[in-house]
Amino acid sequence: MSKKVFLETVGCQMNVLDSELVAATLRKAGYQLVADPKQADVILFNTCSVRQHAEDKIYSALGQLRRHKQRHPHKIIGVLGCMAQKDQELIRQRAPHVDIICGPGQLGKLLYLLEEVERTRQPQLAVSLGRADAHRPEVERSFESYDPLREPELRTNRFQAYVRTQFGCDKFCTYCIVPSVRGPEQSRHPDEIVAEVRFLADQGCKEVTLVGQTVNSYHYRFGDGRMVRLSDLLYRLHDIPGIRRIKFITNFPRDMTDDLLQAVRDLPKVCRYLHVPAQSGCDIILRRMKRMYTVAFYRDMLARCRETIPGVAISSDFIVGFCGETEESFQRTCDLVAHAGFKNSYIFKYSPRPGTKAFELYPDDVPEEVKRRRNNDLLAIQAKVSLADHRRFIGETVEILVEGPSKWAYKLSNQTGHDARQPSDWLQLTGRTSTDHIVVFDGPKNLIGEFVQVFIEDASPYTLFGRLSSPVLADNGEKTKQGMLLEPITLLGSRGHENSAEQPNPAYEDRESSFSNGSRSLYQRRLSLPIVQDQA
Ligand code: 5AD
Ligand code: SF4
């Protein structure tokens, strides 16, 4: 009988990708993925260290497993990813029942570690070198590349995939733990990336999102001095048949070069959407954060993006309550958000991270309630801006890639027991425009994974609401117009929509991050991989 594994993922898109790859490796080795940790022989957490809250959640989950492990000593518990690299042996001090500690640069060893625990019943630790432990090439080598073959069943959608362009980060923003736990920035060989995207396209993938901590600083230098930049890579990926959309996240403001903006402008498959975190609207704070740009530079960069790429949508990240942030500094951030026209912003309360420069140099001097208030104030400003941005679409027809049932439809089907199994069943669906705007509309389930035209009728700060305006496929494969052959099943109240969008709730204090938009939030969501019920 195959061994069962439970894998829970916290954190950014890089972790989502790592978990997909870990799951694929384990499945190939005969493991079956299960949804309930209590049923599993192996319980794994792929972890995040960006904010304290993400770590607390994992330590609490580990605490809850202590008794379970006592009753089932042969079960293996593993901590993977950033927390493993950051805390190392400390994890075993706090949770002695953990068997495996495996950093993000060591995931290729996971199978071996599992075998070793089974063979020796001894805890196993695999972590990379610290940035100061050795010369750079040695540290780089200790963060091993991990990009095994992809399995479409392990993604939320087989038609969308993340693709890694580089590991690590060299920016060393003073608040950020990533350069320590993910190591030096190393760009992947472009041929490898192109081959992976071709492979994904052959598997039916239509949209790829290139991911890197600072994706736009991607550069691969060949031995003869030739260099491949992100813009060059986009040109190569653009030629791959089957791929209809290419996105890339996350961008560093200073590396937003003209060649990249021109590539986005000139390549129709490249989405006109740029996520370029500003972090603060105050020069004093930006300097303390060591972001290496001023607010004026950032504003010029935005203007350049908009001039070069008509219709581009831009989103940002902000940290509120960073050390030394006065009311005046915060007001400057509010001013930037009020006038920059971001599609949405991800807003975080500063969380001091041991091991960072800010932790060493500056006291965490903004009280929690002030952080919370600033967080809510900034969210409210961004919500107004987002609403104005969304309302522009009313009366327009947009093309979207249908991603699946909306959250509201999921909830409803759980409550009513309605199971939209028939491909022609209508339900509330959600998808995104190429500018990353979320669109909710009613349609048949067999549109999931298709590109459709939707006429936008209404908007909230987070969501566009519309109706199908393109012909849709009937059950028998015939093309039909909405409402002619396929009657919508009444799943929705007239304006159930407001509840359907994946809205953040600023009042929900327990979130460690707040989103001014976005179901597929980039950060700090807690998710389990789609559970693949093996037939075997
Ligand atoms: N505290 C709060 N937010 C942080 N981020 C990174 N480090 C911290 C921290 N110590 C945020 C930044 C970054 C996003 C991934 O997380 O806004 O862009
Ligand atoms: Fe962290 Fe700054 Fe690197 Fe982003 S660019 S991962 S915020 S150090």
C-alpha cells in the first residue's frame, strides 16, 4: 500500500511552486497525497518566515501534532522551506517531535531524508550555508536548484503554472529575511526555462507566471559574455505555441528597464500587468529600508511604465509601521497610494525579523494599534482608488481566462450540497483579465480553462461583475449563445456577487496581511495543495 503524505503550504508564490514540485517528487516515489494530516504517514509543512505571524501558525500546528506523534511514533513530521533554513535546530528545541528540517535550497534531498528517518529513526537536518558562512560561490552551490518535471494534476489548474526564473535575492532590504533564507540571487539558464515552458504547454498549460523574488533583475551571463535579460527571455517564451499569456512577478522598482517595458508593450502574449512594490511613500523610510530609490524615482518609474505600455495595470506592496515611521511619513505613503492609481496594493504591518539589518539597527517603535490603524487607513484609501480603476471597465467587454468557480459558488455548493458536476451546469465563475483584474460572472462549468469575452456591468473595489458575451460551448460541443440553449441554473441571488468576490475584511484582525484586492493573493495565504485522489 502506498504511503500517505499531507503537505501544507504557507507563503508566497515561490512556496506554492516548491510545494507543487515536492508533491510531484513524492508522488513519483509512490506517495499518495491526502487532505487530512491525521490520515497521513508523513506530515509536511512548507513554511514562510517573512512575518512572525506565519511562523506562529506553523509552531502552533506543530504543537497540535505533539500528542498525535506520541500515539503514532512512526509518523514522520517535516518542516520545509524558509523557516527550516532560518530556525534550523531551534525548531527541534520548540518541537522535538519534528523529524525533518529541510531548507528551501535542499528540497532535492527530501526523499533521501525521508528514507534516512525511516532507516535510522534519527532526526534529519538539511540546510544551506548562511550568507556569511563561506565565499559566495560556495554559498550559491549550497542552495541547490530544484526544478523536477511538472505534473499538471498538482496545480490548482492545469492551464496555469508558475515557472521559476531565479532563486534567492541580493537586494537586502533591511526589513526582509528573504536574502538570508533563500540565499544569493541565481538566475536559471534560459534554455532550461524555455524547455520547462514548452513542456508545460505540451501538457495543456495556457498561462505561465514567471516567478522570482525580483524577477526583473533576471540576467543570465554566458561564458562568452553574452547576457540574457528578462526581456530577451520574454521574446523566447512568446514563440512557444499553446502559451497564450505570460506574466511575471515580483518586480524591483530600480530594475524596471526600458527594454523590459518595451517587451511588455510589443509582445501581445505578455500581460499588461506589473507588480512593483513601493513599500513606502516617504524618502526617510525608504532610505532606512535600503530600497535604493526615492519616491520621486518611483513616481517617474510609474510614469515611464504608463507612457510605454498603454493600459498597463500596476499593483504594489506597502509596509506600515516600519521603525521610525512617523504620522508624517505615513501621510506621505497615503499620498502616494491616493495618487499613484494602483490597481491594488498588498499592505503589511511591519514584523521585526531577527537576522535582518532593521532588527539589529532600529527599535520596533510603532505600537501595534498604530500599525493596525495605519493598515486600515491605507486599505481604505486604496479601496477608493481601486474602485475608480475598476469602474472604468463598466460597459466594456474584456477577455478573461476562466479559472474556476468563484469562492461564493464554492461556499454555496457546500451549503446546499449542489454539486455542479455536469459540464453544462451554470454557476458563478471567476477569471482574470490580462491586466489581472478579477471578473465574476455566471457561466457553464465547461468554460473553466477557456478564454471568454465578458461584458462588464458593475464593479467593486475588488471585483468586476459581468455577463458572458461570447458564444459558449454547450454540453454536446455545439456553440450556443448564453440563454438560448443553456439556461442558467439559479445559483445566485440577484446581487449575491458582493459576497462572492474574494474580499479582504480589514476588520479581521487575525490576518497578518491585508489585501486591497485579490483572490490569488500572493502572500501569506494558507493553502493546501489540491488534493489528488490517486486511483491506485
Ligand atoms: N514585515 C512586514 N512585511 C514584510 N514584507 C517583507 N518583509 C516584511 C516584514 N519584515 C512584505 C514586503 C514584501 C512582501 C513580500 O512582504 O511588502 O514586498
Ligand atoms: Fe526582500 Fe527586498 Fe529581496 Fe523583495 S527585494 S525579497 S523585499 S530583500
